[in-house]
Amino acid sequence: MNAPAPASAWVLERDCAETGLDPEDIRREMLRRIGEMRASIARGLASRAPSITGMVGWNAQGLWEAPDVLNAPLIRRVQAYAMAVNEENARMGRIVAAPTAGSAGTIPGALIGVADHLGIRDERLVDPMILAAGVGKAISRRMFISGAAGGCQAEIGSSAAMAAAAVVELLGGTPRAAVQAASIALMNTIGLVCDPVGGYVEVPCVSRNAFYAVHAVSAAQLALAQLESFIPPDEVLGAMASVGRMMPAALRETAEGGLAQTPTGLAVTARMEGREPEGPGGPGGMVELPMA
Amino acid sequence: MSLLDMIGPVMIGPSSSHTAGACRLGLVAHWLLGEAPRAATIGLHASFAKTGRGHGTHLALVAGLLGHSPDDSRLPQAFAEAERAGLAVEFRDVDLGDVHPNTAHIDLRGERGRVTVQGSSTGGGVILVTQVQGLGVNFSAASPTLLLRYPDAVGMIARVASTVAADGVNIAALTCTREGRGGQALLAIELDAPLSPEALAFFSAWKDTNWVRLLPKLMDG
């Protein structure tokens, strides 16, 4: 019996029919972008330079050089790669948005992390990356992919779903398993708010990419073991879109709620903007700022 | 939207909506002005005004006005680049009403002409241009876009469309708005391929049109 065609083949065929682009051009460009992702991982792991605000910049290298006390080299690699990309992003470095810049670390963290762990060449990442893009496209037709529009569930949720499907295809899973992995990843991201400190793409975005890169690998592992999303993928998307619409503006990238409104968050923001901090983070307050 | 918009763009951080999208909005104004920009007034609405500074939104918009793409490594130095290029930029916080939170209004002047562009950055570096020269439009610059302004008259859309067809180019989408009957009209046509220089020259030579621009495709896909 023939193995079923990979889901990416169908995605590529459909996309080229719609856009009139040549499949080989897309594959070549995807390989180049995988190279760009790799370059951003390498720069991120090599640097401890602070970001624009000074809140992040040393976490990826810190993890990469720390002892692997859990004896979980795959997890450490996936997390370090993801944070390397987002710290590079936060210092105005060059990255590949996937699908956004705030979530740029999740797919390279999961896919390139797994590939490096298993010794898989970049050429074999092209088709999984095309599938990731196809999943992103399918999500963006029904829902939003930006934190401003749908909260972080829409942004990191999309990248985790894309990454999960890609990892399944890389490891030889069926098209059905790839879609199930995406659905499981989304199902377990519903409700996540976008509340970055000061509105900057740094805290919690850098560590969140580390988390959701691992989340994507988890979803792939469940789907490869035949676990299926109890709620069908289309309905999960619908649920997520509806939660996004219910989400108050304060939790959609405006820095008016959640972590952004903590005393530390407010104090850091005030210092960034050259103002005197207000409230408990202000002069005489209790907050010790965790940065240089 | 293509696969390359989902894994991409390759861009300078930190935000696809606040940096790459902002840069593309600047690029729209750059191409529509069609000459070296000398002065710009940029109105920033809601989230662009509130969190733009730490996202490099201001830098990205200016980089776009200078014609630099979102992956151009000069983006973090855009203010210095503008000074070198003789472009003076002024930013204002504005309330543009019930529009997307990431919206900018750009008023760009050159030696000869002036263009106003309003558009939103809707996520992932994708943009939606909603106003050009004060008239409503609705295009994403994901494909080449032809813009013509003329005094409203019978048969103009048909004449323009037949010239585009004669050039062998397919029309993907079209919007036409006008100030009122007989007032200024703006036609925005999204194309599957760029028009030939001859077709463009033909439009520019029409006495009925007073402004013609071909905006190149600004997305990668």
C-alpha cells in the first residue's frame, strides 16, 4: 500500500493554484527562510546584548549554557532556540515572522530544535514548513493571528498549531495526525491573553515562545500516538475566534491589563518612557526592579 | 495571502504589526508620491500611538517613506537615514475614529507633489490601505495596484478596464469612490501582474486623469 501523500503536497498545490506562483520557487524561498531562521537562532544564542527596553536579551544564552539538570536535551534545545529568535527580535535583529514577529521563535524552536536533536538536514524541513504555512493560512481565514485582534491565543496559538503540524509531518505522521496536532495545540491555548509589559514584545513574549515551542512538540507527540482532538478542528477555531471577540481590549496588546499592570510592569514602563512611576511601583514603593 | 506571508516576512524586529506592517504603510506613501520625499506628517492612532515607540513603529514608518523594505538592516537607523536624505518628519498622536488600532495617517510631500495615505497594519505584516488622497480605498498591496484619480465621468471605469485588458493583465479586485457626483473619483485596481510601461504611459497621457500611480506588490507571496 502506498503511504498517503504528505499534507504539505496538497497545501502547496492549492496555494500555487490560487497565487499563480511556481511550487519550486516557493520551496526554494522556504529553504532560504529556514536558513534565515537558523541565522537568527545562532545570533541569539551568541548574544547577551539587551533588548530595546533592557528587559530581555540574555535568557537564551543563559539556558543554552546552563547544566541540563532535567536530562531533557530536546526540551532545552527547543526552548533555547525559541528564546534566541525572540531575543534577537527584541533587539531589532533580523528574524522571520512566523506568523508574527512576537511568535517568531515557536516554529524554529520546535521544528529546527527537533530536527537538530535528531540530526535531520534543512532540506527535509521545507515540506513541513510549507504545511506550517498552510495551517497558518487556514487559521487566518477563520480567525485572527495578531494579539491586538484576538489576544495571545491567536498569535502564539497559531504559531504553536503551525509548528505542531510541521513536527508531525517531519516525523512521518499522516495528514490527519498533523491536523489533529494543530487542533490539540489550539485547544490548549484558548483564553491566553496578550498583556506584554509596556506593550513591548519582550515580557512575557520571550519565555512564552519557549513554552509554546514545547507545547507544539507535546501536541505533535500526542497526535503521533493517535490521540485526536475531541472537538473537531473547525469547531476549535470557531471557539477560539469567539473567545477572541469576547476578550476585552485591555487584554489585547494594549498593556492595560494583566502582567502589564503589575507594579513591576508599570514601574519598568515608566522608567522606559522617562516618567516617574505611579502607584506602588513609584518612589518609596516596594518593587525591586529586576534589571540593570 | 500566500504561504510566504505565513512563514515570513523576513524582517527587522520587534513586531510584525508595529514594525514590518508600519514599514509597508510607509512604502505605500513612498511609491504613491513617486519622487524624493521632503517632508512628512505622520498621525498615529491608538496602539500605534500608545506603544509605537518601543516597537520601532516610528523608525519603520520612516524607513518605508525612504523606500526601504521591512528586512532592510538600516531600519533601526531610519531617523539618521532620513536626515541624510533631506526628509523632515513630524509625528502626531491622532484619533482617527472607529478604525483598526494599528492605523497611521501619512501626509507626504515632495518638491512637486503631495500624497496622503491612511492604512492599518492588521497582523503578521499584512496591511490594508483604507484611504488615498482623502478617498476611501481597500487594498493590501499584496499584488500590483493601479491608482487613478480623475473628475467623475461616464464610462471611465470601462475605459480603464479595457486598457488593462488590452495589456493582457487580469483584474483581481477594484474599488471606485468619489467625492460626489461629478467630483474627484479614485479608482484602485488590484492586478494579477504589473502593467507594461506603455500602458502606464498611456494612462498618464490621458487628459481626463490627473493622477496615475502603479504601486508595486509589497508582500513577498
